[in-house]
Amino acid sequence: MGRFLSWWDGVELWLSGLPFIAQTAVVMPVVLALAYGTAVVLDGALGNGIRLLHRARHSEEDVE
């Protein structure tokens, strides 16, 4: 863990030393990829949850 934290400190120092435009060019693809991945996972989870609720609701209607 200490090796990773030392590496991360070096990355932070390198990134903070870059000009703003370069920082943006380095950080934005990473942030956009993380946001896209999070949106895909949440969309899938929500879609499956809604599908399960519809299935449960329809099975309750069939019983009555």
C-alpha cells in the first residue's frame, strides 16, 4: 500500500505542476470514462430493478 501511495503522490505532484490546459487534457478523459462507466452500471441496475418490479406486479395481478 505504501508503494501505491508513494506513486500516487508523485502523480499528484506531476499533475499539479502542469499548466491548466494540460491538466484538463489529462484529467478529463479519465473523469469522462469514470462517469460513463458509472452511468452504464446505474442504468443497468435501474433497468433490472424496474423489470423485476414489473414482473412482481404482474405476478400479483395474475394471482388475484
